[in-house]
Amino acid sequence: MKPGNNGAKILCQNLWKIFGPNPQKLIASLDHNKSKEEVLAETGNVIAVKDVSLEIREGETFVIMGLSGSGKSTLIRCINRLVEPTAGTIIVDGKEISSLSQAELREFRRKKMSMVFQHFGLLPHRNVLDNVAFGLEVQGVPKVRRRELAFQTLQLVGLKGWENSKISELSGGMQQRVGLARALAVEPEILLMDEPFSALDPLIRRQMQDEFLNMRSALNKTVLFITHDLNEALKLGDRIAIMKDGEIIQLGTSEDIVLRPVDNYVAEFVRDVSKSKVLTAQTVMEKPKAVVPGGFSLGQAHHFMTRHGFDFVFVVGDDRRLKGILLLNDAEEAVKRGINNIDEVIRLDFPESTADTAIEDLIPLIVATDIPVAVTDARRRLRGVITRTVLLEGILEKSENGNAISPAVLRGRNRIGVG
Ligand SMILES: Nc1ncnc2c1ncn2[C@@H]1O[C@H](COP(=O)(O)OP(=O)(O)O)[C@@H](O)[C@H]1O
Ligand SMILES: [Mg+2]
């Protein structure tokens, strides 16, 4: 952690941007309760960003979502100082951006962060490879090296073989891949993405979102992503800030925004969102009670199950690492056959998820089998359990007004096996 930035990669404090005849004078005397329209009508000034404070953590994808004109582009451009803020501070890696000299600023823009734009911003007379190498050229990277890096980056974005093509020969989706490759080629720590997928057809757009998610986990960059599309925000963002008239009106995770909208404006936005896309295993899972240590004999485990009325137990090692699941039917049969080694009877093949798996993706697991889903962490330690009943109750409870539950799942409710 660097001093003065609370461990944040990017920190904005009380940031303002006003476009108009006399922003500095206006800001000193401004009545904060006046709306953007009132201020414009009375003074001719446009409040594009109004008193925004936020903190973007290292490695997260932070999404700013808002309708057109809400101030998203102005905010992101303040962060790399393509736009000079009227007031407030921006600190990146502990360094205040406004204090940078022109030379430092150039260095900062080249090395620290790169930007991907909605309309690609490519150089039409250059081929694909030279577009991607452009940022490296500006940095003075020697030709051979920059071509090598550009080749590698094109491979990363799925454009291998297109190096010598003209930009005009590429579809929109491919052009945006070039835009992304150009931004990535300079190996920035921070990616600023201003509606990068908004100009693409829905199908290509979804594909780009999926690839972005894959790439993001491989690259480990801090990303500030802007969109006017709520579904895109929910899909991509670790955290989301909702902007309206230059202000951030809610900041939180997808779940926060969908389950706990702060006002009618946000509530209206999220009304049609399928809750099962946003709710995660974490929200509905229960603390596992049906757990026995790996050292138990089959007889001991069987006794434990009958005493507590469990249809199944998870079998875990010393550090709570999951070894397998023992089903009551299997245990009874094995006991009859005189087997006493639990390892011979436990099942190793059962549904498993992580805490951040969307409920939407749990439903097929639960429907396909009577065995409950084990929720485990990266080291495969048992964190929670989700049975069909728990899942259904979770969905029902969390979406009273919801449209999240598919009729097929509800029908399955009468056929509950284990749990
Ligand atoms: N250069 C400018 N001069 C005057 N007004 C501007 C300028 N750039 C943006 N604005 C105004 O600032 C507000 C926010 O714009 P913008 O940041 O582009 O929003 P978004 O990216 O969310 O669509 C809008 O009202 C817009 O008209
Ligand atoms: Mg914009």
C-alpha cells in the first residue's frame, strides 16, 4: 500500500468538471441542491461531473454505468487528464495527477494507463500490425521489438493472421479487437475503456464481453470500464457506480445494485434484470452441517448420518479440504455388505461451485442431480452447501417481485431428493 491513497489504485476525491464561461467562479458560489438543468438555465454552465468520490482497487474491474450525457466520458477523461478537472483530486498509485508536469504526464499516459474508445480511433491508412505497434512506436521501442510485441498482442485478442490487413477490411468487432490490442501492447497497469463494445452488434458484443472476462483473469489489470448498458455492467463489473446528471448515485456490487437499489431511479433500471444472473452461490448457500472428518470409518459416518437425519455428508481432510461426498443410500448398502473403509464408498464426482458462481449457472447443476452442490474456495476447502430446497428458497426470498424463477425449476420442487 502506498501512502495517501488508502491502498486504492485510483482515488478520486470531490471531483468536479464544469463546462462553461466561468467554472471556477461558479463552483465557489454553487448551490449544490440546484439541478444540472437549473444551473445550465441560470448560468450557461454544464455540470458534467459533480462532486464524485470513488476508489478503484488494484486488479478490479470497476464499471461506471449511466445514460448518455450523465458524465461518464468526462469522468474517465479527467482520470488521464484528457480533460482538466475544475476541482477535486485524482490520485493514481499514490501520485496526484494534477501535480504532474507535461513531461511526467506524457510518461504517465504511456506507461500507466491506456484507453480503448467506443469508435476504435484507429489509423485507417496503417495496417493492423502497425496500428497495434503505434503506442510502442511513440514510446520509442525499436522496430523489431515493437513488431514482436504487436504480434503477441494480436494473438491474445484472436487476430493472428490479420497483421497485414487494412483496417477497412475488418468488421466492427475485429476493429475493436485491434483497438484493444493497441491498448494492451504497451502493457499498461490500468485500462480505461469508454463504451468499447457499444457500437457492436449484440452477438459480437456478447462474444467480446466473454473474451474480455477470460482475458481479464489472465492479465490481472485494473480496469475502469464505461457502459450505458446495465446488463453489461452487471456481467463485467466487480463493482459498479451508477451515474446520473454527473453524480454517482449508487456504488456497489451487482448484488447491491440489483437487490438494494438506493432510489426509484436505480430500482427502475434494475426492474427487468433476472435476479438469477446476479445472485451468487454466496447469497444462498448454507453453512455445511453434514460434515465428517476423513478419518471416520464408514460405520461412524453412517451412525452420524442416521443420528442427525442427514441424507448425505461431506467428507473432509484436516484442513477442511473436500475429499468427497457420502450418500445415505450408498452408506447403507455398503454397511450391509460389510465394507468399513469410507474411501471405497464416497463419491468423487459431484457438483461443485465457487462462492461467486451465479445462481443461473447453479440451476442446471441442481436440476441434473439429487446430490447437493459443494461450494469450495480456491484451495478446495468446503465453504457452503446448496441443496435444491436451499436454492429455491434463496431465489424466492431474494426476488419477491422477481421474475427470476423458471417454471421448470419450480416444478422440480416437488421432486426434491437429497436435502
Ligand atoms: N466539451 C464540452 N463542452 C461542453 N459540454 C460538454 C463537453 N463535453 C461534455 N459536455 C456535456 O457534459 C455532460 C456529460 O457528457 P459526457 O461526459 O460526454 O457524458 P456520457 O459520456 O455519459 O454520455 C453532457 O451534458 C455533455 O453535453
Ligand atoms: Mg460517453
